[in-house]
Amino acid sequence: MMSLRRSLVCWLLPLLLCTLGLNAIFAYADAMRAVNLAYDRTLSASIRAIAERIYVKDGKILSDIPYSALDAFEGSDQERVFYAVLGPDSRPLTGYTDLPVRPGNLAPIDRVEVYDASYRDEKIRVGVLRKRLFAPELAGHDVVQVVVAETTESRQALVRRLFIEGVWRDAMLVLVVAVVLALLLWRIFNPLLRLRRAIEARGADDLTPIPVDVTPKEVRPLIDAINLHTARIARMIGARKRFLADAAHQLRTPLAVLSTQVDYALRQSDPRELQQTLEGLRESIRRMRHMTNQMLSLSRAESANGLVLETQRVDLARIVREAALEITPLVMARAQELAYQGPERGLFMQGHAGMLHELLLNLLDNALRYTPEGGQISIVLCEETPDLCLDIIDSGPGIPVAERENVFARFHRLLGQGNSSGSGLGLSIVREICLAHSGQIALGDGADGKGLKVSLRFPLSA
């Protein structure tokens, strides 16, 4: 794409040149009008001087052409002057009798009419005056016409001189405007160039916001958008670093245990002791695999990883029923009761079906772990416009009020409650998925103040 500076130049310079061209046309017309006005006054004065020397004697019209009437046309451009005096009925009396006179001239008496014409293949400027002599012996036929014409060389020379001077002056103004425009463009775009150099000088890991107080106001929305995008990248990188740090910290101990169990198994010669060691090793591997899966699920669920950008319209009721059916065998194995209250389908929201399914499995897995045999687990799904409400209630030991905020932290577990094989990541995953779907999560007491109630709220999709 063309740069903004070059685009402005490519737009403004043609406009300036077009303006110069239009101004040149107007300047030429104004120069011609002014020159004609000045020269026509001289032409009119000569015509009137000749008209004053026309008289009637013995019934004849006589004229005495004064030299001063034609002397005013002498100049350096060698103008040629033609004149004629026409009597009544346009009869030629003296001068150039073939001068072009408009036929049927009905101009007012004693008013000079000036027009352009052609005479002997030359352009001329013609002035005509009709004068009445008031001679009784002519019986009303006493109107004469005085015609004076001149060639237009001096007029055109003066027009060209005035036109060139005006265009030259305007061209200098356009040049000055172009220089000022170049300076303005340099000054306007200089802050952007400094900003570019400042960004290029940053380190690869510098994701701090770009300062907006040193940029033009028109560019600030762009800088704000860049800062927003940079903040998203910073959060994503931060999430990656936290994940790597947590993985390194949490996997170090299980790996050490596995190494110790393998070394211990290698030293065993008793088959029974070796079998017990291998069973313990298998259980350690199962726990490690479960923790690894949970950590991967947590990494995918974090909103910084762009999950919210992959959403579509999903049926939450269908997802809830599928998750409930999936854990039904585990519920039956533990002699527990699982109840669902809500529609089979038709409650839609904007979300990621896979992550919502992961959320439900984590909540139901926690309920299974902490609910004793013979206990009850209830799932309640309903619509409370503008939200979808999902409650999962169990009859386990519950969570003390003081710990309800802490359990959302990573690897936080309540000692002495439920199955000890958990990783402490279940509720962290649930909260991340909930936040990524613009939802809310709250912990409360179960039925009759016993057990735990997990309440989720999601925006309802139209």
C-alpha cells in the first residue's frame, strides 16, 4: 500500500495544479476584460472627437477628421487604425467605406457600441456611434454613423504580459504552498516515525503498553488497539509460563516417587513383594496421568489461550444430559443416586461444547469423590432470563465458608476430606472455563445445609 505521506502528496499536488490552471483561465479573462475596457475608452474618445467635427453646410454633410482623434492609437506595436463616416441610409461619406458595420444598427443615439470583427483577414475592434445633426434642410435624414476600428496586436500583447505576470505569481504561491506542505507532512508524521523507532528498539520480551501521550490524537485508537492486542499476548505468555512452572513443580515429586519405586522393585527378589511394588507403581502412574490430563485441560481452559474465540451456539441441556449419562456407571458402582431436573434440550448459549463437557465432568467427578456411598447427587438446569442456571448439589461433607475462595486456586486441596487421589485442579479448571464463557460460579450449602452446591450462571443465547 502507498504510504500516507505519499497519498497526501499525490492528492494535494494535482488539486493545487488544477487550481493553478483554473486561476490561469480566470486571470486571462480578467486581463482581457481590463485591457478592452482601457482601450475601448480611447476608441470611444476618438469616435466622439470625429463626431464633433461633422456638420451640415448648404444641405451637404461634411466632416473634418482631426489628427488628434487618430494620434492616440500610435504605439510601439504599430497598430493600424481604420475609420469611416456613413451618412443617412448608410451611405459612405469618407474613410474606409468597406468597414464591417452591423446591418440594421439600432443603437441609441450618442452611445458608442464596441464589438469584435474581422477586416482584411485581421482581427479588429470596432466602435460605432450614431449621431443626429439636427439639420432642418435634411428633412429628418440627419443621422450619421462614425466608425473607428483598430487592430488588436497591442491589446493581445498587453493581455499576454498581464497573464504571464499573474500566472507566474500564482505559480510561485503554489511552490510556496508545496514547500509548506512538505514541511507540515514531515512535522505531522515525525511523531509516528519516532514511535516506530522506539518500538523497533524494544527488546523481544518487552510487552509493556505503548505510551499514548506522545502520539497524535487521531492515532490513539490504533495505539489502544495495539496495546490491547499486546496485553492479550502478554496474558497468553504469562499463562504459558505459569503452566510450565506448575508442571515442573508438580511433576517433579511424582517422577521422583516413580524413580524410587522402580529402584525398589529392581532390588526385590520376593515375587509377592515385587507384585505389591508394581501395583504401587501402577497407581502412581495413574495419578500422574490424571494430573497431566488435568493440567492440560487447565491450560486449554484459560481465557488467555483464546478459547472464547472458538465459541458457537450450543445446547447446554444436551451437554448436561450426555455428561450425566457418562458418569452413570460410576454412580451405580458406588451405590449413589444421580438425579437430573431440567429439559432434555433447547437451552442454548454461546460456548465451546468440548470445554463445557469438561467443566461438567470435573464437577461431577468432584461430587463422586466427596459424596459417600449411598449419597445423592442432583443436577438442576433451568432458564432464568437472561441467564441459564446450572446447580450441582451433593450430600458430601461440603466446603467450609472460609475455604470456598481458596479451593479455586491451583493444586489447593482440603486435607482429610474425600478421596486423596485428586490433583487439586478440578475447580480451577471449572472456574477458567466459566470465566471464558462470561459466566459466574459460586459455592454454597447443599440441601438442608449439608453437602456442597455449585451454582453456575451463563448468558442465554437468543
